[in-house]
Amino acid sequence: MATSRPSSPEPSSSSLVAVDEDGVPTEIIGEAFSPIRCVNQRRCKRMGPPIGGEDCPCSDIQRIFQSFFCEHFSSDLCSIAHQRADNSCKACEVRISCLRIQAGRMSEFLNKLHKYAPRLVLEHLVEHPAPPERPVAESIVGAALFADMAGFTSLTERIMKLSSNGLIELADIVNLYLSRQIDIIDEFGGDILKFAGDALIAVWPATSEKELAQMTLRAAHCGLELQRQLDRTKIGSGMELSLRIGVGAGPLLAQMVGGLYDRWEFLIGGDAVDQVGRAQKQAEPGQVVISPQAARMIRSMKAGHREGNRLLVEHRPEAEAPGPLAIPALQPGCEKALRCFIPRRIINLIEEGRGGSAAFEVRTVTVLFIRILEWHTAELPIEEVHRVMRKVQDGLYRHEGAINRFGIEEKGTVILAAFGLPPLDHPDDAVRALLSARDIFTELGEMGHKAVIGIGTGVVFVGPMGNEIRSEYTMHGNVVNLAARLMQASDSIYCDQTTYEKVLTLAEGDPGAAHGLRFEALEPMKVKGNDQPVSAFRLRV
């Protein structure tokens, strides 16, 4: 199947929708008057003043930029540098040159690592450069934005059916679309905290009530600009992508927990995160829905006026986008601490000198989606969150599995894990995953926490997704979606037929011979994204 590079529609009006206290959506319209310009003669806000001072001429920046880039970066990035330097947009040259030259002042390894961590983590490491020795919790306030690709599950199914190379094509499409979201959010000064497969969450921290209102309006305008540029993006073969976006504002809780084998997880929770989850679920493709709290903040700025069930706001992206924030200046002593927040595979790839498409892999893995029900980290003592995280880490690591993502949702906390990710892959990964799930389910229950788990085995794409601003190590494939759906349907531990059959094969037809694993066949269930009912099995615990 031939897919084309995603293309945006012509600029058009976008809409915000305010959700009243009773949960009824109220539409807010924002008209985009002109597109965002690269930097448009603003000095580089990501890196501060140009290296030659406030009045540093573009020609000098261009000369220094080209020589530095060629000396310190790979050939593909070097070609981009020359292409940008030859472009007529001088402001773009200034922005990129400042970014690269300043980044080069960090150690080479730190420069390659920092894009895999959110700004909140980097700022913490500036103040605390040593690896964490105990869990950390920091209460802040801010605006939050959650953007989710509409119809991603069905898109995955369609691409996989149409193309023999579907996983790579899917990853390429998602990466291009995701990269454009990253660029826009970065231009509006947002901190992209996490990717969630086909979604991402970003925040705009604030230090006062007035600044919170400003950041909320900025997040709302960012949502409008995302929709203006990316709604109904054509990706070839009659397919297109759109976003559902939620915006909230209020308390946030940043946490660093775990630490088993020096692997720390960064979590963000709090009322603002709950708000964006609820708001995004009420959004139609192409819409931005804002929470009641965010709507009040925007009205307090006198940035819009009520008209029936709509709130009209003027959307001028070139005026509302402040430009990228400066990357915190990490010292070489931060490297060991930063490694604690980065997946081991990313570190291995950097050490091996593998980047770009050379880091992409297609592998057979067993995927686990674990939900801890009614478990909201912002409402629990940090010590309890830390103990639970270590219990999950231990349950996975003792069988040589890996955590891919840890996130907070309205109905609880969700962990995405996998067995078979490099460099730890085994012929019996399906058995290891089931044993791990059984251990986690039982041990969390002993702590008073209820978990439900979905497990699937299949082929996935794995690799770093994003761009030079922000990246994460992610997985994509039908089996990831299937494991998530099984988790949603589960009352304990559900697995798919492929996982069950792999256990049978390893145990020569008797699953009980594989570490005492026993299963109960379930009625075939209808799962979103699958045309036919899916066979599933409950693991007896």
C-alpha cells in the first residue's frame, strides 16, 4: 500500500467547546486569522539570546551554525542544517542555530538523551543532579492538554490489511502526525509529558492565579491551532486523521516513584489531568473541549464573549504563540540521574550509534495492559504510590519484562508492559508474561489494590517516536490495541488465543505443565477494531 506524507487542509475556523458544570458541552469558536510563522523575526526563545548577543546578525549565526552542525551531528541532520541555512527564512536559521549550538555545550550523550524526558524532569535534575534516593512529589498548578487521534484502532486494522509492510507504514504515519503536534505544542510553550500510543499530554505550569488563566488561554489556543493545521489530515488511500482534544486547568501532582534497579517512573496526576480526560472523551473529531474550570479561567481573561451556547474567542496564532521555552541547562553530572528516567533500549541505541530508521524494529512480543482500579496517585501518600510502583516493577523485572508506559486515567492507573522487547527476548515470553501478570494481580491484591489485566501476543513496531524536540520509545500494532480492549473487559486476567496457544505449544499441549498455568475459555467477545468476535481466556489465580 502506498501512503503519502500527511497533508493539512486549508486554514479554517476551529472550535472550542466548553463543558458546563452539569457536563453539557457548550461550543466555543475560534477563528484562525493567519498561520503560525516559524519564528517571524523573534529571537530564539528556546535558547535565550543568540550567541552573538541580542543583535547578533543572521549571517554570523548562519556561518557558526553550519560549521558547528557539520562537526557535531550526523549527516542527515547536517543536510537539514544546510537546507535550512539556504532557506530565505532567516528567523528559522536563528532559532535552529541557537538550539543546536547551546545544546552542544552539554555533553554529547546528554544532548541525545534530554529529548526523551519532559521539561519538568529536566528542571528537577538541574536542582537535584544526583539520581533519586527516595520518591518525590511536587504539587504545582497549570493548564493541561490531551490530544488523541480519532479512529486510530480502525486505521491500524485497515493499514495492516492493505499492506504487507503495514507496521512500518503505520509507524511512519503516526510519527509524522505526532511530530507536527510536537512542533505546534512547542511553539505555544507547552511541555509534552508523555505519549500514550496515538495520544499525548502536555502541560503549561503556572505560579499564580493570573498566570494560570494566561496558560489556560494559551493551551486553548494551542488546541485550536492543532485542529486548524491537522484536522482531517489526508494520509493516502482515502484515509485521514483527526484529533479529539481536551483542555483543563488546576492542581497537578508530579511524582517520581519506583527506583528498582535504578529505573524511576515520572507520573503526572491531579485534578487538571482528570479534567482533560473527561473533556477529551466528549470531543468530536476536530473539536477542542474545555473543562468548566478552564472555561472560567478563559472568561476571567475577558478573552471571549458568550453568544447563546457558544463562547467566541479570537484566535491569532502568531500573537498567542510565545515560542519555545528554553531547554534547562543540564550539567554533565546530571547524566547518571537522567538515565534513570530513560528506557534501557534507548540508552543502548544511543551507545550503539543507531538513530532514525536504524532504530526501528518489528518484533513478536507479548503485551500486558494493567489497570489498578480506582487508584488515583494524587489522592494517595507518595510512599504508597512508591510501594505499588516497586511491586509492579518487581513483578515484571523478575521475569525479564519491561515497562513501556505508566499513565493516570479517570478510572485508575494504567501500566503498559511487554515481554520480548530488546535486548530481553525469550522463546517463552508468553509464559513469562502470564506468570508476571499472576504475580502482580496477587501481590497487589494482598496490598488492598484491585488490578485487571489484558494480555495479547503478536507482531509490533517498536522504536523511538517523535522528533528532535520530544521523543519516546513506543509500541504500535494490532496486538497493543487488543491487549487494551481485553483489559477493559477483564475482571481479573484475560489473554488472547495466540498467547494461550503459545503456552500450549511450550507445554506440549498441557498448559498446566507450564508453571501450573490454568485457563478458563470465555465466550468470544466483540472487541473494538476487530470485525469478528475475539476468543479469550481467563487465567485462573
